[in-house]
Amino acid sequence: MDIFKPLLLFALVVLFSSTILGQIEKVFKTDTIGVYKLSDVVVSATKTDNSTLKLASSISIIDSTEIANRKKLNVFDLIKFEYGLNSLQFGPLGGLSTISIRGANAGQSLVLLDGVEMNMPSESSNLFDFANVPIEGVSKIEVLRGPQSTLYGSDAMAGVINIISQKGFGKPTVNIFAEAGSYNSFRGSAALTGSSNNFNYMISLARTQSDGFSAASEKLGNSERDGYKGNNIASRFGYELSETADINLIVRYTDAKTDLDQFGGKNGDDLTYIYILREFVSRAEGYFSLLDGDWEQKIGASFYSNSRKYNFDSTFTLPDYSNSNYDGKRYKIDWQNNFHLPANNIVTFGAETRIDEIKTEYFYNSSFGPFESIIPKSTVYIHGVFLQDQITVNNSFFVTCGIRYDHHSEFKGAFTYKIAPGYVFWQTGTKLKATVGTGFKAPSLVYLYDPDFGNINLKPEESFGWDAGIEQFFWDSGISVGVTYFSNEFTNLIGLDENFRAINIDKAQTNGIEIFTTVNPVDNASIKANYTYLESKDLSDTSPDKGLPLLRRPTHKAGLIVDYSFLQRANVNLEIIYVGEKDGKDFSTFPAERIIIDSYSLVNFAAHYDVLVFLRIFARVENLFDVEYEEVFGYGTPGLSGFAGIKLTL
């Protein structure tokens, strides 16, 4: 299946070349409709509504139409196609699923869900697990690359993934969805959306279950299936108090149970290993516009609770047993002010207070005796203030500058900045852009307070990153092409010393090139293609891997999506993803052996047909050519899988 690598790269080159040659002599329209035909509005880049044409940041969007047509199971399956991102899933549905940006660690990217910071407080690297976020109730996803701590504080060292819930509008509508397929899988949901006078609402209930396959790779002799059951509730309510004020309330809840294996590798099967997740998300926010719109305010408060329980019992072949609980909570209050000044100048000032809290218990009994580790209730406070200025000159030159200061109750202060200038040549449809900035990540509460390896004197991890690129738009043809070069340096990374105690010791570097294009060759058809080249290097002086690529980062990654709607009631969607070879480690040996994980190509297909105005039938096929591949050494991946279902809109 490696044939897809040269085919995808060749397609990108041909598309870019033919576009330039075919359009170079055209006169491009610069009217408002033509100029903004290729533009989307995003929030995450500046915390204000902004056209992507006037942003220097590298940002991509998955909108509601793409979500509906690609028929993916969850948010993780949607965003792993995007350029500059690396995805890892440890086994079947429900297994740990992480996304990293531009070669950084997964915990160095911030995940937002309707403004709530979702990185898990009780996880040692504060990463976010995407395994339990279904697409139900999601209307849009924004992926923002590069250091973003100036606006978002800790955890946004490498970028931000912003997930936005659907907002209800129009007459009350009920959507009922059911799907079944491979691995004895079933997914069902029911949603109510709409609006009445000044009130809007969305409520969604979803259930997913599957018998799955072995989390430990079957090719290494493992056969026991690891299943999953997940229940999700998503809701969003809004009320317009007046023409200049409105309030919103977001509430989500997840309850999931996943079967796991002890580890990926030989003899990895475990009939008793269970993971239970209970997660609660809530946010209330108010928007107020004063002085005829020149002063906008947003005040918000959020609460996030993540409870994870793992346990396995002794068996005939494995006498060990374990029981562990990880409870994390996050409270946050934020206040944002946007001042619209003369001469197309928007100044944003904000202040935030965040409280992270954890409590963990771990007990393990083996033939060597019992082991117990407890972190009693522990809390840290982070207070942040930021200032940002967005300047536009002659509707062509735009620049965003920002600074931020965060005060942490343990390590005291962190200062970050960002500068992002760009210029649009409207007559030729050319945009030049660049960004430079810094980021930081506060040590997790686990690294600070764990009685066995914690260190209260840890400093924050830090990053410096920059990128520069060019984007070309062809207004008449609905075509856009972009190329971006990026570079990141990570310092003060947390590692373990010879006594297995956490210290600031590691450092790393990543750089690469992102190529992306969107084409609308005919009405109701679109093509998205991208390619990422990544170089990563471990620069830690004490690491045995110094000078070698970072683990599980592919040098080459490419993707292609072809989407076509026809007959005003049908749609087909073809997706091809290529992931190049990458370095890994076999942790079943001691010391762990460094290995190469082979490249692979996956082809996925989805289609739907509206039989009646209220009845849609659909089907999707994953891994069409039944490719055997690995994302993480020793962990299983799905083979050829088929699913079909119906959707009722009443």
C-alpha cells in the first residue's frame, strides 16, 4: 500500500503547478463576495471573530458539512487527517487516543471544548484523551498551530485544538441516528435542537458500544477482544437578553467503560483489566456590548471534572492485581474585553484565574510484595493577564501582537509573547504570513506532588517557535494553496534523573514543512490535500537517544479527501491517509529496544442517500484494503471494517 505515498505527493505537485500555470494570466476579482468565498471565520486565533484571510497563524477548520459527509465515529477520527498533526491510538475503541502538533508531545497542545480547558489535571503530562468525544453535538473544529500561550496560558506550547458545540436555531428538530457494523459495534443517538424567540437549545444523547479487538497486537499472539461502552450527554443553551447582551450554558457528561490489556506485546492479553471514565464539563458565559459596539465584554466560569479508575484482578497466568483512582478537577473564571478603536484597531485585554486539583490512589500487588502510592488532595492556582493588539492597514497589511504574564502558586511567574504579521496582495490573491512566539507548560500536579518521583521545585517547560509561509488564492476557481515552514525549540522539559525523580533536564527541536490545498473543481465537489514533512531531534544531554528522532513522529505524512454531492440528495466521500515510517521502542525488552514502525496507507469511504426529506441511509468502510499496520508498537489496529445506518430528521 506504499504506492499511495508517491501518488499523493505527485498529485500535490501537479495540482500546484497546473493551478499556477493555468491561472497566472487571469484577472482576479476583488469584490467582497469573490474575496471572501474562500474565507472562514475563526475564533481561536485571536479570541475574536476573524476571517482566516486576515490571519497569519496556521489554522485549519473542519466545518459542519465536512463532519456530516465524512461519517466519522468521533472527533479523534476527524482531526487526525489534518496537516502538522500526529495521531496515536493505543488499541481499539476506548483506548488512549492522543494528538500532537508539529512534533511536540501530546500534553503540549491545549484542547478546548466550548472554552473549557480539557487537558486532564490528574495525568502526569496533562494530555487530553480524545477516545471519548463523539461527533454528536459538534458543529466545528479549529486547529491552531504554533505557540499560543499568549492567549491561552499553560499547555498551549505547540498549538490549540478548539471543539465547538452546535447551536440550536429555527423550529424544533429531532434527529435520531443509528449505526451498526464490524466488531459487533453499535452507535445510536437522539438530539433535539431549535430556538424560540430569544432562547436557543441543543440536547444530544449518544451511546456507543463495540466488542472490539485485542488491544495487545493480534500478530504477537493475542486474541482476547477488548470491548467498549460509552454514554455521552451534550447540551448547549443560549438566551439573548437584548440586542447587545446574551448568555450561554454548556453542559456535557461522559460515562465510559473500556477493556484494556496490560501492555502491547507478547502475552499482553488480560481478561480482567478495566478502565472506567466519568467526565463532567460545564461552562456559563455572558457577552455584553457597550458604547455602540466599541467595547465588548465576555465573562465566563467553567468547571471540569475527570475521574479515571483502572483495575485488574489476578488470574491463573497472572497472579498480580492492581487498583488505582485518579480524580482531577479544574475551576476557572475568565474576563475578556475587546476595544474597537479607530483605524481598524482591536485591543483585547483579559484576566483569568484557574484552580487545578487532584487526588490519586494507586495500589499494586505482585510476587515481590505490595506497593502503594497516594497523592492526597493537592491544589495549584494560576492567575494570568494578557494584552493583544490587532492592527489592519489599508485592508492589506495586518499584524497581531500579544503579551501575557501568568503567576503559578509554586514556580511563580511565566512571561510569553507572540507577533503575527501578514500581507495580502488582493489583485493576485497572494498572502505572505509569519508568526513568532513563546509558550510554556506548568508542571503537572502529579510531577509536583507524587511522593515517589515528584519535585516541588520544578520549573515550567518552555517553547520558542516561528513559522513563515505563502498562500495563493484563485478567486474565480475556488482554489487555495499554501506552504508553511515551521521551527520549534523545547527547553526545560521534564524528565527523570538517575533516582527516578522528576527534574527539568530534557530539550528537543522540531522543524518541517506543511503543504495544503483546497480545490472546488465543479459545483458540489471539493478536494482537500495536504503533506507534512517533519524533522524532530532529541537534544537532551543525558538521554541515550540524544541526536536521534523523537519517538513515534513520522517524517512524512500526506492526506487526500475527495467529496462529491449529486442528485441534490446523495454524497460520496473518499479519504486516503499516508503515514511514513517512524521510530518506536519495544518496551517488552529490557532495556527497551529502539525499532522502526513501518509506514502505511489507509483508504476510507463513506456515502449517504436521502431516501425522503426526513430519512437518510448511509454507509462507511474503514481500511478498505485491509492493511496490517501499527500506530504504536505492540498495540492492535482495526482491519477492513464496514458500518451502515439510518438518520431520521423530524
